Amino acid sequence: MYKLIYITTPTKKEAEKIARVLVKERLAACVNMFPLKSIFRWKGRILKEKEVALVVKSKNKLVSKIIKRAKELHSYEVPCIISLPIEKGLPEFLRWIEKETRK
């Protein structure tokens, strides 16, 4: 019923923009952001980059809209945007997600 959507961005500014839009449009109840370092293969090269990760809390039925909206706002050609199930959680917190996102 609920999902975590994990997104990485190249800058804090871009992360904050995506987070603000997702919450403002009621696609997400909350977005956490934290800095990280990533090592990945891209176009035949191994790269090491500073990035900002977003952890978005939302409902299953909004995941496709979140993916679409995040991609529209993202600067990467192929951004990391993945959805993970929330199997269990504090019932009050899950009700809060329900209340703060689109019906």
C-alpha cells in the first residue's frame, strides 16, 4: 500500500527542488535528503561522484506519477529512480502518509 522511492541527484539544489515539488503536489508526504558518494559505471567509464539521495514516502498508486515528475525535473539523462515496498510500519505514520498525499 505504501512505498519508498529512492532518487539520486547531482546537487543539493536539484534535490531540494524535486523534494519541494513532490510534497507541494501531494505526490509525497515527506522527502528525506542526504549527501553521499557514488561509484558507478557510465558509458564505459567508472566514475566517482558526490550526489544527494532522496527518500520519498508515498502510496503505491502515486509511484508512476512520482517517477514521471521526478524525471521531468531531473538533469541526469538516466536518473536513479526506484520504488521499494514498505512492508510494515508504525500505523500512525502510515495513516499520516495516507492523509498527506493525493486521494
